[in-house]
Amino acid sequence: MALAGLAVFAVATGAVEVFIDATRGAIQKIPIAVYSFKSAIPVPGQPPADVLKADLRRSLLFDVADLERLGIRAEVNSQPGPEALQKAGEAGMAVQVWGTLVPRGSQIVMDGTLFESSHGEVGRKRYVGSPGVVRHMAHRLADEIVFHYTGEQGIARSQIAFVSERDGAKELFVMDYDGYNPRRLTFDASLNLAPAWSPDRRRLAFVTYRKGDDPQIEELDLITGARRTLVALPGLNITPEWSPSGEELAFATTKDGNSEIYKVDKYGRRFERLTDHLAADLAPTWSPTGREIAFTSDRGGTPQIYLMSADGTNVRALTYRDQHGSYNTSAVWSPKGNWIAYVCRDERRILKICLISPDGQQWRQLTTGSSNDESPSWSADGRHVAFSSTRNERRDIYMIGADGTGLERLTTSGVFNDDPAWSGS
Amino acid sequence: MRSLTGHSRHVMVAVMIALVGILALGGCSKKNVMATTEGTGKAQEGGPSGSGGSMGEGGSAPLQGFSKSPSEESVKAPTPPVVAKADTAEIAARQAREAAKRQLADIYFAFDKWALSSEGMKNLAQNSEFLKQNPKVKLLIEGHCDERGSREYNMVLGEKRAQETRRYLESLGVKNPVTVTSYGKERLVCTEHDESCYWKNRRAHLVLEGEK
């Protein structure tokens, strides 16, 4: 019955979208045992069972057992013996996983088995690829296990795009969701900022200064490498964000004399103005249904978060100066709909990450301490937020659970890593 | 196995949920669709090789579920193999333009504010004389901010500072061609995390281009 709580129900009631996320609260995690993967040859990098265990822990759905503490040998010869399976079952491990790695020419074949203590073998997976992708085989196995128990795609194969400083320029990079495998995408010797994934993970929209004084919004196709200008209106063109359907891009432009929010179709042709105010409106973010947009506006004197319908009507405040502080910006709507993360500034003038429910009823400061934290971005499962922080002197990218647990540092190279954008699953 | 009764019930429910999930995916039986080029190790960077290679849906093939007799799935690194081709002529032209720029004294602003200070107005009045005497000089006004604002909002705060500067110069009778932009906090001139640097970063930077 605890597992039934994993389902997320969306209920639309009038103008405000209400999402009941039953994942919150005291969810009972599934106890799982992961045995070491027997390998016939040495495989470079982290052992795949460790990659898998980290993925399962990060899913927040599994309680990954320390087998040695239970008196069970984690090292197994191709598969655990009946006694080990029995013992782990009796210790409460509802699910058990093991695997093997076998060379085939220059390739590696990974077999993984999913076993339930009460039912026996559920099924197996077989992956083949180069030794360099054993990590990704483990990520894929983790997502299959998450999918098996929740019907959700899992986040172990997701990617995080980010901005990193190189020779005084800011360039786009992308890495695996756990910080491995960083790759540089641009070599423009300019400022490339604010990457935004298309929902199909094929394209990144971003802000670039490479054409001159005015920042434009450009798109990079991650399959072909083709780049094209999406928005080059006179003035600043900033804060792009794809709609959940991928058909439209919301952004802010100063072409009308002050910053207003527009949307444009995915071809960069048909523009529609959404806000009309003498104050600055910027940083739009879509609700998962695409029917609502949250944004930043200083129409009340200081920057605060507002909501509107996706056609620009029904504008109302979500954060208030007297309740939530004088400076709240850069909202990002969780893909599950239940939270909006944003940058809040405390009385010390330090930037932190805060969460508010779209109905304004729940609020919480997600990050603490004296570091400047900003640029929040949600994982597809709505259970994690990536952000940038100065907590270890340099600016780096971190992730944290939406419940405030499980802080992890993701970038360790360079001196300035910022603006994380977490892909869909 | 007595202690497992509760868990077995969970697992049964879970299987039902998984079935719903699989049904929802409907006929998703594509095999071996993922084909990206191979990745690099941690902390290595790909070079600007522009290597080609095909790739599935942004690098992530659909999940297929567990099976007693699983088909073989080909796994490739999900990182994009592409590099956005840099325009070397564009970079060279930009760098040449940067080198040719001349600068006037920066105008400074109070924390979170875009209104000009009396000192800022005084400095602009001095600048205005030069600009009026050289009406063909092009003026670029860049707005900048300190690091205590958010990356996004600082973009418009910098723009407001630059616009305020432009308006004041025009009120003084300056008729030079003026362009306005903002760099938010993307180009700090000073990087210490205290007021010794903050005030230097909260600035309108006036750049001159073209003939005198």
C-alpha cells in the first residue's frame, strides 16, 4: 500500500492547478540487496554495482542494504547461492539484484537479474557496449528497476547541461546526472548562458552574446550539431524555457523598452506577447500541463514570483514581500507540478533556494548555510533540484533532494560552473 | 520467510503499478534504437573535433522492462557527440572590435538600485561635454551588477541602469548614437565577496566606438 502512494494524481480545479504528490511524507522504501557484479575482466572506473546502488539510493524509492552488515557476502560468483538469497529475504530484502560482466571481442556484455524474495526471478536484462559505457549500462539497469516498481522512467540516464568558464569565456557543457562524463559543447569565446532542454532532449536553447552587444537566443541540435538563431529581437533576449510540448519557447525581451515575456513557436517565427507592464517581467517557467506560467516581476517594487495563464491572462502574485522576503526570482516549476523552486534572498543578502507550492499554501527554504545558491533546476522525477553554489569557495553544481536531504557535489573541475539545466528522462 | 508477508503485499501492488505503466507506454517494443558515440571518462573534455555519429532520442532509448529471455540492448554513452561549430571569423571580428573600444569613466550605483546618484550625474555631465563635441562617436552603455542579485534578474537590473544613464545623457543634450545592453553579473571587474568589490561591479560602463 505504501507503493501505491508513488502514483501522482493531477487534479485541475479552476484556474489553479492542484497536484497531490503522494510521494511526500513517510513513504516506505523498498529494501533492496545489490550484490557485486562478477567480472571476467578488469573494467575501468567505478564498479557497476556501486553505480547501480548510488542510482537506486538517489531514486529515493529504495533502501539499499549494506550486505556485509547483514552477514551476507556481497561478492558472488555469477549469482548468489540459495542460502544467501534466503538469508537476505529473511533479513527483509524484498528485492535482490546481481549481475555479471563478460567480454565479447572488444565489447562487454552485462547481464542483470531482478529477483524478489517472495516470488523468485522477475526477469533479466542484457546490455552490450564498449568498456567505456559500463556506467551507462548500470544507469540503464537502475532506471529499469525504478520503472518496474513505479512506471516512471527514472533519472539515472538524465543529463545536466551547464555553463562553465574557460579562458574568461562562458561555454556550454553537458554531463551525466551524477557529474560524470562532462563534455564541452561550445567554443565561441563569448558568453553562452541559461541552457534550456527541449522536452525530447534533442535541442538546447540558450542565450549568447556572440553576435554582438545584444544577447540572442540560439538553439543547438544535439544530434546534428546544427545551430540556429531563434530570437534576435532588438535589445536583450534572455531566460528561454521550452513549453512541456516542445512546440513553444517562452522568454523575456527588452524590445519594447523594458523586459516583457513573450513566447515564440519552435521555428522562431510566430511571436506572442504575454506580459504588458512598465516593470520588468522575466524568467518564465511552464507548469507541467503547459497551461500556467510562473515568472519574475518587480511590478510590486522588488522582484517577486507571479503566476499567469499561458496566454498572459489571470496574472496574480505567488510570493509577497511581507511573507517571503524582499527578493524572490528565477522560478522553476517541478515536472510533477507540486512545487515551484526559486531563488530567495535572506536578510544577510545571501541567495538561497526556496520552494513554494503553486497555491502558495506550502513554503520552505531548501538550502541553508552562508553560500550563495542559485539557478535551480528540477530532475524529471520532481524529487531533486540541481543548483549552483559557492559552498566550497568556487562556484559548482550540486544536487539536493526536494526534502533537503542528499546534498551532492556534481562538478569538480574548472573554477566556475553554473546555470544547471536538468534534462527530462 | 514469515517476516516477508508485508513486503510480498507491497511487491504485488508494485507489480500491478508496473503493469499499468507498461500498458500506458503501449506497444513500446523498439530494440537497439540507441546509438550515440562513445563517451569520455570523468573530467575529460571532448575537443572541437565536430565528430559526427548518429544518436537516438537525445541519447536515451526507451526502457523495455525485465524479461526471462531478454533481448540484447546496445548501450552507448548518452552524452551528445556534437560540438557547436565555432565561427572563427566572428570571434576574430569581435576581438578586434573589443580592442578598438575606448572607455569613459564608469558610473556607479547603489545596491539594488538603478537611479543615478548625484555623483553619477556629475560624472555624466562631464562626459556629455566630450560627447557633444564629438557627435559622431558611437556610445555603447553596458549595465553591470554585483553578485548579490540573481543571474536572471541582474540582467534586467543592469539594463535599467544602462537605460537610466542613456536617458540622463539625452536630457543633457547628447545626440550621439547610443546602444544599450546589460551583462548582469556575467562580467565582474572585481571578484572578492565583499563591498570592496561589490560597488565596483554595480556600474554603467560607457564605451566609445567609431571616428572621433
